[in-house]
Amino acid sequence: MSWENIYTTNKKLTISTLARNAFLWITPHLIALLIAWTVFSPLANAVQTTDTTFTVQPPDLTEEAIRQAAESFYKVGLDADRTYAISKAHLQRDRLSIHLEGGTLTLARPILGRVTGACYSGKAHLSLTPPGPNEKASLKARTGSDTFRAEVDQLYLRFNDSTVAELTANLEPTANAVAADRCSKIFAARNGVVRRYEEYNIHIPFNLELDLLESLLSPALSRDFFLLETKLERHGWITYLQRPGIEPEVALARLKPVGLMFDPEIWTTYRLGGLAAYSPAIKPSTDILHNQMEIVIPDTFAFTIDAWIHWRGPVELSSMRFAMINTYAGSTWDDEFGTPVTIEAITSEDGTPLPFVHRRHEVLVKLLSPLPAGQTGKLRVQATEKTIQQITPESYALLNTYPWFPQETKYLGGEYTFDWTVKVKRPMIAAGSGTTVREWTDKKAKLNCARWKSDVPLPFPSLIFGKFRKIEGEYKRREDGKLVTIRLFWIPSTTLTYLDDDSNQTSYKVYVPG
């Protein structure tokens, strides 16, 4: 939804209307407006509590404003003064039809000038028919019907599209304290649940706060989303999510209670336009081309990365988004009991610090200036990670199946060339992907060092380290007779421990000759 379509009152103001009105008052009130802008800047607070009839894109989103907006996304409340009585209204979101038959709608307070939520209390009818036989079969297996239909009395909505304009056009706010209070309680409760969907592992991508910020910083991406939740008598709360350009683009699901936990139950997923989900692949907004990184592992507890990322975007971008985990072994992305990944700094090629926010295992960076479509950008990411895993008594691994370094925001992070320098505490050595360019010892820092690279884009580079021994040999390829270097790493000895049926512990040492 463009800024011209944001409605925060009952009337729609066009640019031409504003221009006519401006002519009447601009001279006597110019000084007052300038003072008001200085004192009451919309960036003073991420969640705005005052109405504005027309909002333009903020000229400069500071890092503090970006982080406040992301943090406030699931804390924002409803504005009782913007409650509307609705007799008849209709919303169409792809194949989902929403008919509001009579009730009240209360809007959320704006975040950075944009209304991103609402709650409806009253009679409503929902219907959805999936596009293909597989999608219909999936829905029927879980609900008994290949078409979803429901009569409901409450809707929780989060959006970044034209929902406000469609529902409140030509309507006047109405005072209804009882309905507004009921909506506020529903909205607050569902905010708390949706925020925790990472914990429930629902397999539906939820990073709506970064979608909102990315749409503000890079409007050409059109990061519109629409989330609807409602409660069914038979199934409890269900979720409909539509996120164009994100796999899956459309999903209908519920969280099935199992004791004190929830079991995610996906009813159906598909692509907009009727295509099957997950095929063909959707390109992320950031295409990472090359990763140049130094990894320093001074102990078996924590390590640092210093990465230069070369990337490009499909359209003109004023932001860069990539995957990188927040924490490991926590029940949620922000669980304080997990092991954190802390981004120390993100800078441009000339060393200028860049504003960024790190949430839900993704990072959004504001660029110094827009990067034209198809051109290559470069930025530096420095981080400290406490995510080393011990896999045997003498060997360790990094989070090789997670985005422990900047990757594209999709499964396995895309394909790219890389050039890594790995430094690990002696006497341990590291082994990993790519071709070994050089190996050396930093005696002063007591580190064993190696440089690996790949000029062929790879989808899944990784490394392990430990008290390995190494031998090298050569293999002659039958096809062209070219000699290929082969390196073999092994642990000379290791201690294995096991428990028998009576829980008696036995340990023994295994030696590997070499």
C-alpha cells in the first residue's frame, strides 16, 4: 500500500485536495507548522498515538526508530477513537473471501505513520477454495472438505496493504466503548500468540515487522502482507497468511493444542496465481554473490566473523536483508537462555556504520543511498557467536545447517562463491569446503590458519575443527587426466562413553593408526 492510500481518519484526502487546502493556510501557519514538525516529529516515537490525515515516507529512519518500530509491532494497541460501525463490507485476498455482515472495526495505532492492524467484532463469513487437487486434498484431509467455509464472530488482522482504505471508506468513527474494549483484548491476546509462532515451529514464515520496515525503506519490493486469525468452534484459532514473494505465498493453518504445547497443522499452502507451493523457487530480495570472511576461533566456546558480502537486488533497493540466526538452542528467536549471535557492526564499503535491526533470524540494513537494480553492493558484517557445538571429545562444529554467517533469506541460503580465512586455536586445525589456497601458523596468537576459496558458486559451505591429523594425496581424473588434491582428516584417538540397560557407564578409548 502506498503512502497516498494510508487512512488514519474517516476521510480520504488526495494530493490535489491537500494542494487546494494548502493554498488557504500555508502563509499564516508556515512558522507554526515548522515548529510543530521540530517538536512533534513522527520519529520521536515508533508507535504514534496522534492522528494524521496524510503521511509521507519518513525522510530519514534512524537506527533507533527502526528498532523501536520492529519492537513495537506486537506491542501496538488499538485506538478506541477509531472504531467504525460496519453493516456490510467485503475483502478479497487472493482466494479468500471475507464478508463482514455487521459489527465494529477498531484500528490499531500507527507505526511510523502506517496502520498495520485492526480487530473486527461481529458477524463474518469466510470462504476459500484452494487452486489445485493437491492443495484441495490437503485441506480435505484436515477439515473433511476441499473448500473452507466458516461463520465467525471475531477477526484479528495484521496487514501492510489497502485493508484500512477498503474497510473504512466513507465511514465515520463511532463511539462504542464496549466493542472497542472487546476488540482491544482480542488484539492484545493474539499479538502475544503470533509473536511466539517461532516457538511453535509452525513452518509459516513470520517476520512481518521486517516486511513492514523493508516496504518503507525499499518501496519497489512491494512487501504487502495480510494476516487473518479467527476462532472456529471445532478447530480453535486458525491462521491465514498472504505474503507475496515469500515461500509459501499463501498458507492456511492452525495450532493444535497438545498438552501444554501446540502442534502445527498446515491445512493448505500454495502460490499466488494458482501455482503449487515451493515450485518454481521464489528469488529473495537479496542475491548474495560472494562471501569473503575471516573466522577466528580462539577457544571452544565462542568465535568471531568478519565478513564482506557482495550482493545485488532485483529492483532498486535502499535496504539489504539477509538471514542470520539470533540465538541457538533457545525455544524462541529471542530466548535469553539460548546461545546468542551478536552483530557488533555493519558498515558500508567506506566504513560508515549502517543502521540495522536483527530479529527472527533475519537482518535488515538501511543503505547509505539506493542501489540501482542489477548493480552490485558490498557491506561488512562483524559478529561474535557463542554457538560452537562439540561433536566428539576432540572435535567441534559451527552451526553449519543454520545461517551462522550472512546468507540469503531462504533454505540453505542460496549459492555463492567464497573466500574464507579460518584461524583456530592450536593444536587444533580446521577442515571445510572449498580449495585450500594456503596454510600457516600464527605463533604469536597461537592459531593454526588456512585460507579456502571456491570460484564455483556453492550452496552449503561449512567447516569443522578439532585435534585432527591430516594427510594429502592426489587423484588423477579419468576424464581429463587432471590431478586433484585429496586431503584426509581424522582423529588419532577418541574416548567413547555409553550406558548399558542398567545405566552403568562404560568408557573406552579408540585409536586410529596413522
